[in-house]
Amino acid sequence: MRPTLEPVIHLRSAVALIGRFPALAGVDLDVESGEVVLLRGPNGAGKTTLLRACAGLVPVVSGVARVLGSDLVADRSAVRRRVGLLGHATHLYDDLSVSENVDFWSRASGATSADGRAALDRLGVASRLHELPVRSLSAGQRRRVSLASVLARRPELWLLDEPHAGLDAAGRDVVDGLMAEAASVGATVLFASHELERAESVAHRTVVVAGGVIQVDDSALEHGIPENPSRSDTEVSDED
Amino acid sequence: MRTEGVRGVVADAALVAGKDLRLERRSKVGLSQVLPFALLVILLFAFALDPDRRVLGAATPGLYWMVVLFSAVLAVQRSFGVEGEDDVLDALRLSGLSAPGIFLGKVAALMVQLLALEFVLAIAVAVFYGTEISGILLLAGVTTTATVGIAAAGGTYGGLVARIRGRDTLLPLLLLPLLAPVLISATRGTEVALGRDAGPGWPWVGLLGIFGAVYLTLGALLFRPLLEDA
């Protein structure tokens, strides 16, 4: 993967705007290669914006923001083809079949059709579904197909927003397995989840986001830095 | 691994064009909505002007290209509408596809659809208006170059309005005035091809070619910032 020792994600006082609103209001975060990091926090905390900023989709207007060695403040397009983003949307064409969708996104990212088929198998998408139009799938099945498109491109950095959402128990296990596998081969995973028990069992560490800033980073706790969140635990865990 | 440079752009364009044509084949929006709309307008013009066949005959080239332009707006809306659904534009930005490749692919797919539509409309005009189609070579030149211009301008402005609220009404407002030179040149060229005008026809083809080349170049250059702001 990456030959340098620089963190995969290195943010210092990073500010990102949604319109005029500072969705990220000075984020400090380091994520090392091979780490699986959970982002938690209340709705509107800035988790999705943080993931999208790391993908180069939301501009970071001030501060330091380096992802996979690319300076996002100067040029946020360079990092895009090296990350895999699973957002709230599935990024699929409704009228194309499952296999046509995965094939298109695989080839668009430089992978092969065979990579796409292998990813569908890995995600447990039954072969009887491959030729069905995506619009006929359930939400959970769409989610699996979307994840297959991400897996096929073998990203160096996985950015997953609620990856367990809409999936059945087997699907959630597959997602957990994928995150662990990705980390084992040196990729890095940053994911947001409200399913704390499951998510914390997969994550190497947890970062709490609230009000557009990092409130708690448990890597700081490991190093003896006192926890000082401005919100109470009740507020933070009062999610969805 | 992705191919870089011009070959990469061509490969990306082929991938996007293939995807767009497959989408059209699956959804049949062009066949079940755009084509019937175009045929209906052709038919309505025939009803409206039928009492005076002379007027209908004289107006045929202009009516034909007006219908093509209206149908093109629908085709462009559909082409970029699918990219706006389910945040697909984000996925396009995250993919390794080059912006000029995406633009040229979408233009190529639009061209194929428009050429098919124009062929069917020409038959309809021949049947409903009693038009004798002659000057095939000039007609082919006019049709091809006009279609390049319409698709290239449509691709550029389709990208511009892809994520804007109210894009369905904004697109015709932006695109139709811009396509006025295409309408005029294509109509004049078609009049010459059909023998309604004795003047030279190929200069109109040249003018349409210049328009198409300008918008192909502009679109390929501007599509990256358009994709960013979409």
C-alpha cells in the first residue's frame, strides 16, 4: 500500500463549509494505515461531512487536510480515485441490472469486470439477482450491491457512512468481515455508525464528533490525555 | 489499471456512452416518450397547416428542426437526470473517469439517440407532409453536423444544470436560445437539400461543423469544473 509513514488521514483545524454553515469547525484527527476508526456522534454532528471531506467531495477551506498524502486544501480531486465511499445514497442506476451497475463502476475505477463479479460474490449477492434491474431490489440488497462496487475498486481508504444500515444480520457480519479484511491488508477504514455495540467491536478506536469538531478521541485516552467532551454522554448517545 | 492521455479519454467516453445507451435500452424512455412526443408534434403541425399545403411545404424544414430541438431537450434532461438521482454524480467524481471522457461519452450517446430520432422523423415528415426527400448527401451532412452541435451544447448545459433545483425548466431556457444558430443553419441547409432554395448548401454544413467543434471543445474543457460545481 503506502510507503510513507505519514498518517493516512491528517487533519488539523480543518474547516469545511456546507453553504455558509461550518459543518466542520476545526477538526483535528490522525488515522494511521491499517486502522479501523469509528466515528460516532449525534445527528448533524458532522460525521458525514467529515467522511465526504476525506473523499475530496466537500472542500476544506482552511486548516491542514492531508489524505493519502494529498493536500485536500490545494487539490481535492487527486485523492478521489484512491478512496471508496459508501454514503447514504447507493450510487446505482435504477434501470441497469445489478451486474451492469457493478461492471460499470468497476471498470470506471480501473478494476475489471471479474473484480466486480468477485465483489458481488463476496457480498453474498445471489446470482439469481445479478440480471435484475436495481430498482427491483430491496434496500438491503441495494446496499450490498453498492458495497460490492466499493470493494471491486480495492480502495486504500474506506469511508463508510452507516455501512450496517438496512442490512440483515448476515449482511452486517459480511460488512464487519470486509472492514477487518481491508485493515489486515493495510487499507484504512473510517466509518460512521449509530450501532455502537457492533461498531465498537470492529473498530480499533472510537472518535466522537459533535458540533463539527472532535470531542473525544480514545487514542488520546490511551495516551493519558483527559477526556473533556463539551456534550454529555446522554446527548452524544441520543442518536436516531 | 486505467489508461491515461487521449486513449484514456476515448476509453472513458466509450464506457460512458455504452452505459448511457444501455440505460436507454433498458428504460425505453426515448422510445416510449421522446419519440411519440416528436411524432405527435409533427402530426399536430400537419393538422394545423394542412388547409394550406403550400405553407406546410415551405415550413417543413423549420418545423422538422424545431421538433428535433424540443426532443433534444427531453433527451438531454433524461441523460443528466439519471446522473442526478441517488447521488450518482458523486460516484462519477470519485471514479477514475476523466471529465472530458464523461462529457464525450454522454455526447456520443445523445448523438446516437438523436440520429435515430431524426431518421424516424424524416420518414414521418415524408408521410404526413408529402415531402420528397432529395439531396441525400447534403441532407446527411446537415443532419450529422447539426446533431453534433445539438448534442455537444446539450451535454455542456446538461452538466451545468445537473443538480440545480428546477433544472427541467431551466435547461430549455438556457439551451434553446443557444441553439438558434443551429436551427437557422440546419433549416437553410435542409431547404437547399430539398430543392426549396437554389443557393449553396455546403456553407451551412461548414457553419454547423464550426458550431459543433466549438461546443465539443468547450464542453470537454469545462466539464470538469461543471462536474465539481454540479
